[in-house]
Amino acid sequence: MPRIQSRGSALVSVILVLLVLTIVGVGIAYFTSMEDRLSGNTRIAKAGFYAADAGLRRGEALLNKVINMPPATCAPPTLSQLLAARTAATNLKVPGGGYDALVLDFTPFDNSAACLNGDARAYANVVIPPPAAVTVVDRVTYTLFLRNNVDDAVGSDVADNDNIVNLVSVGTVQLAAGLSVTKIIEEQLLLSAGCGSTGNQKGLSPSGQNTVGGCS
């Protein structure tokens, strides 16, 4: 009789050990899966931010190029003309208030082949190509928006009076599953011909850094 009880208790012990090991294994698998998801989300969020940042740098260069075009041959547009020529199909209400931001559009100012060339376009959903020989399933784009600063007391939504405008860049990562992640960066630029630009980046996106450039 004692032998039977010993065998029964041993069986119960084995079952309990197996149950504990199963629970531990399931827990490890769950937390591993969660870590993979979190790291994937972090990667996608960073990709969206870098896309927005790349668009912002591109927008800075474009605006500097436009305001510094030779007046005699290119008739560069003023900031008010750029504000009035924006694409109104997509209005962006930027967090924090202010004027609506509209897509930066240079198509009305392609005066000659020596001026804007291929830059004369509306900067909406510009695709950032992956490095050569790298297969990427996600689609990464940026869209550039322009709006006047609300501190321009004499200006309006389509009229600039202080040479200061707000450039907004929206980076988007379109996943293969159909979901998308968006990051927004806004920068206020003081633009003047022959002097480049001075910018101050607003904190609309995590990890944003202020940028300063301009005359030497």
C-alpha cells in the first residue's frame, strides 16, 4: 500500500513540474513576441521621423534656392507668392494652432530651364528610395507644407510681411500590412535673398533637434 502512494505522489510531482515548465515556456514566448513588436514599432517610428527630417532639409534647400535665383533671368517668387501658390487639395491643421498648412508647390514658377528645372513640382508624397540592392517592403514618403507664421501682424494666410514662414514636413511609413505611421516636424524659417535661412525647429515630433543656419 505505501508503494502505491509513493508512485501516485511521484506522478503528481512530474505533472506539476511539466505544468510549471509549460507556463514558463509560454511566458518566455509571449515576452519575446512583445519585445519583437516593440522593437519593430520603434524602428517604424524612427523611420517616420527620419523621413520627415529628410523632407525638412529638402524644403530648406528648395526655399533657399528659390529666393536666391537671379532676378533678371528667373524672376524668383516672393514668399507671399509662394504662400498663394500652394496646393490647397490637402490642408494640414498643425498641432498647436495657427494657419492651415498647404502643400508646397513650385509648379507655377518654372520660368526657364535654368531656374527650377525638375524642382518645379508639388512636394506631396515624395518617395524616399531605399539604398541600392536593398529590398524594402515599407513605402517611405514625405510631404512638405508651407504656412505663414501667426506672429506676422501685418501678414495673412497668403501674404508675408516679415520674411518668416513655417515649413512643415510630414514623414509617412506605409507598411505592407496597410497600416501607416506618420511623424510631423515644423520649422520656422527667416528667409532673405543672399543670406540663406535661419531656422528654429518646433517640438512637434519626439527627438527633434533645433537647427540653425544662415549668414556667415
